[in-house]
Amino acid sequence: MDRKFKGIVLENSDIIVQKWIDEIDSLKTSNYSSSVTDELLESTNREFVNIIFSSIKDEGDTKQLKEFAEKLINLGWQVSYITDGLQVSGRVTG
């Protein structure tokens, strides 16, 4: 990732996180929240976005993201949550 872009993303992380959560929340009713409580979804969203930022800080290291995705899939979460989260992160940082 370009250093300048990385710096801008990290400097504006609070705004990006809020936009990410807002957009994921707008998707939840139609996609993957039927079997998940609001509290669990909020906690998982926070963990997910923190892992995305950790990956940016660590120059694209995806180990945490892979472990997180595996954990969710093993817990029965829909894959669409993971793909939506990654797509949304691209939209709110772009």
C-alpha cells in the first residue's frame, strides 16, 4: 500500500470505522443478522474493523484476517458477512 494513502487511512481511522460500521449495519437486516444478536454483531464488527486496520498497519499481513474468517465460518456465520466487510472497507477508504 502506498505510504501516503496508508497514512491518510490511519489518520482518519475513526471516521472510516464509523462509516464502515454504518454501512455494515445497513446490510445486516437483509443478509446475516437473523441468527445473531445486535450485541454480538456489534462486537464482531468492532473486531473485524480492528483486524482490517491491523492488516494495514502491518503492511498487508493477512494472518489475523484469515484466522478471524475461519473462526466465524466455524461458528456458522455466513461467508457474505466476511466478503461484505472487505468490500465495504474498500469503499469507505477509497
